[in-house]
Amino acid sequence: MLDLLKAILFGIVEGITEWLPVSSTGHMILLDEFVKMNVSEEFWNLFLVVIQLGAILAVVILFWDKIFPFDFSKEARAEHRVNRKDVWLLWVKILISCVPAAIIGVLFDDVFDRLFYNGPCVAIALIVFGIAFIAIETSKKGKEFKVNSISEITYKTALYIGFFQVLAAIFPGTSRSGATIVGALLIGVARTVAAEYTFYLAIPVMAGASLLKVLKFDGSMTGSEFMILLVGTVVAFAVSIVVIRFLMGYIRKHDFKVFGVYRIILGLVVLIYFGMR
């Protein structure tokens, strides 16, 4: 029962930090320092990735009308336009954005985890990208964005965003959403478009990461561990629904500077904590 309560807490943190550009990894590392679950290390590594599936499902449900490439309505079938070409093109762009990080992740995932998955490295990534958010938002103040809708994202823009996503694959604490949003803002993509496109990118990226972890999992799972995984995933889903709606509403009126400040503060806290150990 105690581990189920801990799974709920981890699901809440995952649901919040996966979508806000504040690094879910940084928060998970800190939380793990104070809240330990009585599970094997193999299962723990699996748990941290698979609960992201709940977060992914939230994106799928909230944006279903925009990402499902078929229209089976009576009118669409009658006019022979079941295939939604604009959505198929969107998915091509999403896959283009995912290619750089996918290659790096498959080839070097274990290496990067071993080298950079630690408190100090995560703290530095938090601080550096926090400063980047503040600097980019300051430079963009009062300027017009070049890309103001998802349909305006070109294949070239999608590839550029994909290169920024590589940073998240290499340096834990960068934040996948943080890296892609910073990259998108830097090349002139509007805030709401950058955030929405980041949500779409999460579907193949996080699903692929979860699949890799499942395939690498060589331990056995007990009934209690399965319940822990299920509870964490369901909670991450429910919280993600709320957080995604909040973020999309927030950035229509505000910029990302507050998240930059938060990242810097959290990074300093992580540095101090691990420096005092």
C-alpha cells in the first residue's frame, strides 16, 4: 500500500513535469532521493519510463482531432476523402523531427545515462536551459514570429527542431519539451505552436523510449509491481490532461521566462544538495 501511494506521487510529478519545460528527470532524481520504492533496480528503471505512456495517452486524447489521419464521417466517405492529407504531412514532419534523437538514443542511450544521469550534470542542464529561456524570450520581445500555425512548419524547420531534441537525448535535465521549445522559439516558431508541436513529438519519442526499456527489461515482474506500474501510469495520464490544458492557456498570454527562472532555482537546489552529500 505504501509503494502504491509513492507510485501516485511519482505519477503526479511525471504528469506535471513532462509537459512543463522544467525537466521531469531533474524532479525524478530529487524525488527519488527522498521517496524510495521497495522494488528492484531493473523495475525502477522500467517504471520511470513506462509511466510516460500515461502522459502520451493524454496528448492523444486531447489532440485526437488534429493527429488522427483518417476521417470516417459519412460526408468524407461519400467524397472519397477519408485520408486527411494535411495530417499525414504533419506526421511526416514529426517523424523527421524524431530521426536525429532516435539515432542518438538507440546508439548511445546507455552511454549517456552512465555519463550524465547524475545530480550535478542534471543541475547544470537545468540552469543552462533556464538561462536560454530567459535570453531567447528577452530577444524575441515585441518581434513577430515567422511560424504561427502547425501547418506553417516546413520540413526544414522540423529537422532543426529535431536537432535541438538531440540535446535532451544526450543531457538528462535538459528536458525534452524544454529543448524543443527553445529550439523552436530560436528559429521563429510562435509559443503556442512550439508547445503544441512538442506535444506531438512526444508520442513517437516517448513511446519508442518505453518500448526500448521494455525490450531491455530482463527481470520478472511481480503482481504488486504490475499494480505500481499501472497506478503510476493512470495518475500520470490524469495529471497530464490538466497540465497540458493549463500550459496551452497560459502561454497564450505569457512567455516562458517564469519556467526559466524556476529551472535556474531548481538547478541551484540540486547542485547544493548533491554538493553537501
